[in-house]
Amino acid sequence: MPEKIKLDTEFITLGQFLKLAEIIQSGGMAKWFLSEHEVFINGEQDQRRGRKLRAGDKVQISGFGEFVITD
């Protein structure tokens, strides 16, 4: 079952998500992390740290698990 990540705002960026989900320690690590790991959002690969994630989006990261954005 995917881990749920709750939003307080309309959306967050993929970089902010990685920090919120405690996958990276700081926002500065996002660019490096995304260049080293395959990230799938709703089944499509996306490496843009500015990608907006909204409630209902599903994020899959190999080796880290599955997450779903909720509001």
C-alpha cells in the first residue's frame, strides 16, 4: 500500500515532495537525486524537480517505494 503524503497547499513541487517524504535531507539534494534515480509520476517518468504534484498524484521511486498525494 502506498505511503500517503498530505498537502497543506494546492500543490507542491517534486523537489519539495522528496524532502517532505524524507527521501532527501535538503532541497539542494533534489537535482542530484533526480539525476541518479528513476521517478515515475502517475506512471510516466519525470525528472523535473519543479513538476507540480497535486492531490491524487502517485509517485513511484525504485528502491524507495510508492507514495500518493492527499489533501
